[in-house]
Amino acid sequence: MTVLKIYINGTRHEFEVGRDIEPYHTLAYLLREKLGLTGTKISCDTGECGACTVLIDGKAALSCMTPALTLEGRSVTTIEGLGLDDPVVRAFADQCEPGYGTAMQCGFCTPGFVMSAKGLLNENPAPTEEEIRHALSGNLCRCGTYPAVARAVLHASERMRDSGGGE
């Protein structure tokens, strides 16, 4: 019996292969269908849109393209694993400036953007606007909130620096 042991949002989970999950299941399937963590969105299911972005060991990754069985002993953070006081979550919620607009409209893409931004800021706490655009280039928004999203990431970076790390 093969058992997958994985940490999701700080909690250890075990899944028996062949009973709980199959070898072909993705991390997105595991999160949404087995754990009910529906903040991780499935849109394209081909790695093109970024809606399913989560953090794996602190780095942004597409959960629809990640085989669940490759995550033995790893740590996954979903949007549900971030608190409402997280500087990135706060910055997205607060973002509404003249000339930039709101970072959220319909909200479907927001979890993926937040997790991509969190991954970027984990690796680079003071990114330039160009670095932000590059890091978020794999995320699509049908509402066109890109300028406000970039602005929210800049504000999150400032908040993290001002608070000495912000976690």
C-alpha cells in the first residue's frame, strides 16, 4: 500500500493510492475534490490561466499541472491557508485607486493572482513593476484588472517591508 503524506495549509494529510487517490490525480483534484478547498480555481485545466496557483514549499505552482504523487512530504499552501491579515490578501482587498481601479471584479482569478503574488514576494520582497508583471504574466483576468493587481502587489511589498516581513 502506497500512502501519500502531504502538508496542506499546515495540516498533515495522508491519502492511500488506489483508495483515496489515483496515480493520475492532480494536486488541483486533491485539493478541490478530496479536501473541499475550492478557493483553488480550475479554469483551463491545461496550465494556461494561473487560476489554480498554489504555493508548494513557498513557491508558486500550477496545481492543475502538478501530479499529486510528486508531493510526498511537501508543504502546500492554498488561498484558504492565508489569513485575512496576510499583507497580500489585505492589499488585494484594499486596492481601489483612481487610475488603477480595483484588483478584484468578478473574483474568479483573484486566488491565483494572490498566490502568484505571494510566491513572488516570498522570493523577492521588493520587486520592480517589471518583475511583478513578469511574475504574474501566467495569470489571466477576463475583467482586465491587471494594473490594479500590479498595484496591489506593490502595496503588499511595502506593507511586508514596513512590518518587517509581514507573515
